[in-house]
Amino acid sequence: MAEPYLVVEHLTKVYERGHVVALKDVSFEVQKGEFLVIIGLSGSGKSTLLRCINRLIEPTKGRIFIDGVEITKLSPRQMRKFRRKIGMIFQHFNLIKRATVMTNVLTGRLGYNPTWRTLLGLFPRSDRELALKNLERVGLLEKAYVRADELSGGQQQRVGIARALMQQPELLLADEPVSALDPATSHSVMQYIEQMNREDGVTVLASLHFLSLARRYGTRIIALKDGELVFDGLPEEIDDRKFKEIYGEEAEEVEVR
Amino acid sequence: MARMLPAKVERGRFRRRLIALFLDWMSWGYVAYGVMYFLNDYWWRIPLERFYSTLTLPPWGWPAAVLGTLAMAVVCELTGYSLGERALKLERKRERPLTKEELLRGRAAGKPFWRTQWGIMAVLLLALTVALGWHIVKIDPEALIHPSPRAREMLSEIFPPDFRHFRVPDPAFELRGLPYSILDLMVLTIFMALLATVLGAAVALPLSFLGARNIMGFSPAGWLVYGVVRGFFNIFRSIETMLWAVVFAIWIRWGSPLAGIMALTVHTIAALGKLYSEQVEGIDPGPVEAVVAAGGSRAEVIRYAVLPQVIPSFWAFTLYRWDINVRMSTVIALVGGGGIGDMLFYYKNEGKWALLGAVVITIVAVVWAMDYLSGRLRERIT
Amino acid sequence: MPPGYPEAYLKGKPRWMSLDAVADFFYFGFRNLRKQLSIAVLDMGAVAVLWLLMNYVIIRLSTGQIGYTLVPWWIFGVGVVEAAALWESFGRSFGHRVARLELRRTDGREPTLKQKVLYWLLWHVSVLPLFPLLLVPSPHERGSGLELRPFTMEGRVPRPWWRTSTGIYVAWLMGVALTAAISVTVSWEDLVRLFTKAGTTAKFWRSFFSPDTSIILKTIRELIVTVFMAMTATSFAVLVAVPLSFLAARNLMRGVVGRFIYTVIRVTMSIIRSIEPVVWAIFFLVWVRVELAPFAGVLALFVHSVSDLTKLYAERLESIDPGLIEAIAATGANRLQILRYAVIPQIVNPYISFTLYRWDINIRMATVVGVVGGGGIGQALFFYLTGNLWQQAGTVMLFIIALVWGIDYLSARLRAKLA
């Protein structure tokens, strides 16, 4: 069996001197090219887990290896360089509202260009061509110079995807990418992510709210409850009992068609 | 072929072009003023009436200036993308599709702004403003770096500050026959602000309902009252507290705390009235609808639908005003309003800098404390 | 969950002598100390203020003098402390309301009278020496079986304000304060003059409708000077305040050095802001030569504007959306790039809006600064008013009203377009 691409070992995140435990001893592995879905109730630690992987949040304890490199040991500068290969998309899109779509997408190349160039907004021609290509790929080429906050939710998330694509990432972290969208748009956005996973070979870690979406798009599922890992396996393996374990006794499944 | 736009849009566009022309005309008028000012100052120097130096012109001057600037404005409008048009964003239409090059660059094959007409005009106006400002206001870095001898004396004596008369009155300083220490006068000053704020808020609150469009706008008489009240608010707000203080000081007596209180109150009523009435106008009409539908009278609508929505911001504005009033009351004595400013002025005139320092530090401490408190309270309310 | 570092947590409760346990003791102990002490201090302060004000009123109304004390200091001290203790034990005190807490039994129900008395007596043992408050729960809480819990309205009916102890306190305080204020600031003769001398200023009010046209050109000239004063002061203030605001924002200034710079700048700006532009104008008038009066006014406005703008800008910086910063950081950007792409786009419009607001205020202040000699139209107004030239004063007033109103309207319109 090949070396796993992402290894998380005993990841723990505590706040307030131990009173608040966000993640408790989480360990799992991800192979290259997998589409891993993280499910769980709100507040179970999904967002914290994703942010620990690219060290936007510092883990209190534990180790994370990406492609053989122990990133928990990297200095801030080295980590910044490493982040270029990790793309991230967010629940609330996190775009620069007043800037154009083009500028937003170009910010994906911030890590690849020297500071003086980016401060003046002088991205090289190759970056701009790549931006147009990625915009065409997500179907937003005509909106290239429209202000980002004039787009709909689904379109904004596609801009986020284009931004992540600009990084030419090996790993994509998606923090509840479709929670703020209606069901039809959710599928459309998830399909773009799936396309990234299948055609570009990007390893995807996505946290999702709806189990049906997780079953449909994920190749593997892990579940968090109160910061602990309670399930790690294939989507088919989640039966009613396991479902109630993850979500609690009163939960019922909702279909997102 | 140009598309036919509906008549209303055409009229709107014409009006906007007129406004753009007006703006260009004003910009050229400003340039003309600048030219006249510098000419007057450096060349024509009319000796007696330096006061009028900017606006004295030969008899043919005024019409020439007006027509000349208008002509320049028209020339600008016709020959390029003038400043007025840019300000109103009157776009030039483009019909052909974007080329790949333009798509890459992100600019519709335009010139950089410093080569367009509006860009040059904007830079010119900016430079003129800087030059004019520097000159009119008589900026002199020399004077800043080399203070006057009196200032030097002040700086050397102001540290350490002398708190001798903080609780014990200074026998040399007496207001209306009564000795005051710094503490006493400061307490008096705070009381001035307190009275002004309480009185001002109490009067402004009912008045604000009379100045709110959604309460008054149901009959011609209502509109009249609204207009009068709003006009009153605006006029009385435009005159700063200090100016009111001078008026009241001459009215009552120079140095009377009542003059200060009246000045603060008048300005508070106007300022709070405006803030309150804007709040009342900005409420959610839903609850109002609900109360009216349930059969409530006008007073009941106010009591159950309007008041609950505006009370938190009423408190916030009143606290904000209290903070401002405390600051104002510390200095209002300088124009005859009574309060701790009297002590400030007295020590400054006597040249007793150490005692002055003590007064200033007390004022700073009190104002800072009030500012902090009012800020924290306002955080809690909103 | 037992408190302790993750290591300790993962192995069980820490040994009481380990460094972790001691650090925990002090961490939670100081939190408790701060909570209890702040409540006590607020209550004592509230009682003290009321007491002093009552003394003030009594002394002023009976003797016409100004005084603050009727009893020796030690009686005052004991009285304040006892009043605070009683207030806290037997009701919901002012400090409790500020901290949004209330006293309840450990099982959540209303305290009994016996428990309240115990709490009151043991309060002295806990609070006065201070260090017992480091124990969690403190001796007076442990001994009486009561504790401070967050206050909710669940399962209760609100009481009208006049039946709550804090409500009565506030009403009493306001009454006494207003009485004190009136007794010391308003004198009968002044009130009489207010109502009888109105006639002399009637000429002033009438002049609003019949202005003196001979001074129009002069007034316009002064108006222009005033506008330029405000414009120059605002422009230079913006140049200084924008970089300063980045150094004064808590979320950008982290680390020991950063925090130090932040504190120094914030405190300095607060102090400068507490001194009104008029006082600064007097200061600068002493500093520069007399002919340069408008310059002194500009300097005064500049100094005050810098402090106010820095505060406004920095507060806005502290409340930007952190999500966008996360997103830009996730692409591998360094600090400068994050600043340029995540922070600055969010603050450009608010900054411009604040600048317009400050410009509006500076125009108003420019009219005032002239009154103490700072040049501009205020000086003309002062000259006419003190010279009893009512008609001219009214004319100048008209111009001031027009100017301020116009700028106010313009500034409001522009700010609405930016929002």
C-alpha cells in the first residue's frame, strides 16, 4: 500500500487551559486522490480540524504529516510556503467584496509571487491567463470584471473554487462549502469539487452538513462528535445505529435531492 | 445604430449632463479664484483693502470671469471626458466586444488616469487646493519649530504641575465673590453638563416626534410643523455651542454658569432632536402596522410600536451627548459660560503655568473618565 | 471536566504540587478575585457617590458653602463598606446588575434569610483581606451555600423599576444630583436677567431678517479662510492618522512589542482627544506669532483631528471580517500581502466616511476656534458680538449657519453614497 498523503496523529486542540476541548486525540490517514468527507453536528470540531491541517489554528498537541513533511514542525515562513499547495474554500465564501472577480481569483497566486509585485497588483501575464482559464472552467468568464458582491451565492463560491484552483493545489480543504447555498446550487458546486478530485487528482477534505451529499460525493467518511473521532470508513457503512451515534438520538436523516 | 431609450431616461440623462456642466463650470471658477488670489497677493497688491484682496476686480472683471469660466467648461465637455462627467459617471458607450488583450489587462483600452482630461483637471485642482490652503492659512513651519519666548517660558514651568489648589481654594482667584478650588469648580462644571443634558434630552424627546416624517406626514398642518421643527433643529445645530455661549453670556452676564447651561441646552436640544427624529424615521414599520391594525390610536402607536424600537438608541445618543457636553462645559468659560475654563484663562493670563498644568490635567482626567464610561455604557446598550 | 493542561487532562487530575496545578490555582483564582472585587468596588463606589452628593446638597442648601463631608472619614469608609455588603447580600446590587449575576443557592433556588445573613457576615472575612477570594469557591460562598450565577429572566416576572433596589438607587441619585446641580449653578439674579434682558438681544435676532450688506465681501473672505482651515487640518490629519491607526489596532499589534506600541499610542491619543480644540488653539496661539492666528487654529484642529481619526480608524480596523483574512492567509500570503488584499479593501470606504465626518466637524470647530483668536469667521463674530454690533453679528451668523448646514448636508450625502 502506498504511503498515505495526509497523516493526522493524536491531534488535540484545547482552549482556556483545558476547560474547552475542541478536538480530542483525533487520528486518521488520507490517501492521495481520496475525497474525504467530515461529518458531525455543529460545534463538533469540523472547522477546527480543517484549520489545524493548514495551521491557520495551531494544534495544542499532535502531529500532522503532509506528503511526508511534518508540517507541525515548520516555521511560520516555511508553513506559508507550504500553504501554497493547500487550497481552501469557505462556508461564507470570504471574497473581497468590493473587488472584481478577477482580483479575487488572482489572490490565489499570492504565495507564488514576490511581495512587491502583489502589493502593486502587478500579477504576471501567465497568472492572468491562468485566471481566465480557471474562470472559464467554473463558467464565470463573462463576470471577470464584475464586483464580487454583485454575484449570487453559488457564483461566489465558484469564484472561491477558481481562487483555489489558481494555487494548483495538491490538497483542497473545504469548510462546509455548500451550507449557505440552496440544494440545486449545492450539487453544482460539489460537482466542480468532484471534478477537481477526479480530473486533477486533488486530495479533498470537505466538511459537509448533509449526509446524503457525503454519501454521494465522498470516497470515505469520518465523523466527529464533541471533538472525538467516532467513525472512519466507507459511506455505505453508516447504518441507522451509527447515524444515531454520530448525530444523537433525536436526529433524522434529511434527503437533499 | 443607437438604441432608442425611453423618454424618461433621456430626460434624466440630459439633466445629468447639465449637472456635469455645472460642476465643470464651478471647477473653472475655482481655478479663476485661485489665479486671482495669487495675482492679488503677488502682483497687484491693492494697498488699503487687503481684506478684500481676493475679490476686488475691475468693473469688466466679474462678467468676464463668469463668461470665461463657462466657456472653458463647455470646451472641456465637448473635447473629452471632463471632470464633471467622470464625477457623475456618465459613460461613453462602447459597442464592440472585448478583445483578449483587453480581457487580460482588465482595462477597456483606456488611458491611465494621468493622461485623461479629467485626470489632469483633478490633479490641477488638487495642487491648487494645496497651494491655496498653504497660503491662505499662513502655514509657517518656522513658527512651529521656534516657539515664541512666552511659549518657551510656559514649557519650562509647566512641569511639574502644581496641585496646591486642588482642594484648597486659591485666594487670588475668586468668582463672583466666592472662592473656588479646582475640585469645586470641576464639580460645578460637571453639574452644568448634567443639567444641560437632562434638560436638553427631556425637551428634545417630544420635539423629535414632531420632527419625524412618518409621524407628522399625514396632514398639511403636520407637514408644516415637521418643516418648522426640522428647520429649527438644523439652524440651531449649525451654530456651535461656543457661539451660543457668547450670545447667552452677553444676554445674561459674562461668566455666569447659567449662560453656559443655556448654550449647552440649546445646542443639545437641536442635536439630540435631529438624532432622535432620524431614529424615529428609521424604525421598522411592521409593529406600527400591527398596532394600527389592532385599532390603536396615534398615541398608542407611539407607545407600543415606536418607543420600544427607539429607546436603546435614545439612551445611546443621550450618553454620547453627555460626553460631548462634559467636554464643552470644560471650555465654555472661555467665552463667558462659566465653569473651570475661567480658572484656565485666569492662570494663563497671569502666567502661572504650573497651576495651569494642574487644571489641564484635572480636565483631561475628568473628560477621559467620562469618555470611557460613556463608551462602555453605550457598548452595553447596543 | 477537570481543569489542567492537555497532558494532565489526558492522564487525569494533576498532582496538587505540580507546576500546572499551581498555575491553574492562580489563573482561576485571579479570575474569581476580579469578578468578586469588581462587584464590590462598583457597589462601594455607587454608595460613596450618593453619600457625597447628599452631603453636598445638605451643606449647600443649609449654609451656601461647598463641602463634601459631614462625618469623619472613617465613619464614611465603614458606612460605605457596610452598605455595599448589605446591598449585595440582601438584594441584587448595582454591581450585580453590571456583571449580570445574581446570588442563588447551589441548587438554583432562592436563598433563605439565614443563608443571606451568613453570606453577609462571611463577606467581611472573604472580601476585606482580599486573598481569600483566590479560593474557588470563596469562603463566604462555601460557608453560606450561595453562589453567583448568571442572571436570566427564565421562570420569572420582571419587577417595575421602582421596586428594584438599583432602580431606587438610580432615581435617588438623579434627584440628588439635579438638586445639587441647580443649587450651585443657577442663581436667582441670573434667571431674572435671562427673562428680562431679552429685549437687548432682540436687535440681534431681528438682524437675521435684515442683514447688513456692506460687510458681505469681508465675511465671504473670512468664510473662505475658515473652509481652508478645516480642509488643511483634515488633510494633514488624515496623512498622519492612517499609518498611526494600523499601529493602534489590537488585532494587528500582537506580541510584547506590538502590545506596548498599541498601548502607548492609544493612551496618548486618548489624552490628546480629551483636550478640546479650543484649548489647543489657546496653546498654539501662545506658541506662534500673533499674525499667524489662522495657523494656530489649523494646528489646533490638526492635533485634535489626528487623535480622533486615529481612534475611529483603529476601532474600525479592530472589527473587520476575520474570514477574509483567513482566506488570504490560506493561499500562502505573507503579512504585507494579507494587509493589502484582506484588510485594506474592507476599510477604504469606512475610512473615507470617517474623514468626511471629521471634515464636517472641523468646519464647525473652525468657526469656534476663531472666537479665542484663531482666525476665520469666528473671530469676526466675536468681534461684532462683544462690540455690540448686533446687525453685523447677525449677518455673520447667517453665513455661519449657511456654511455649516451646507457642509453638513454635503457630507451626509457623500457618506450615504459610500455606505
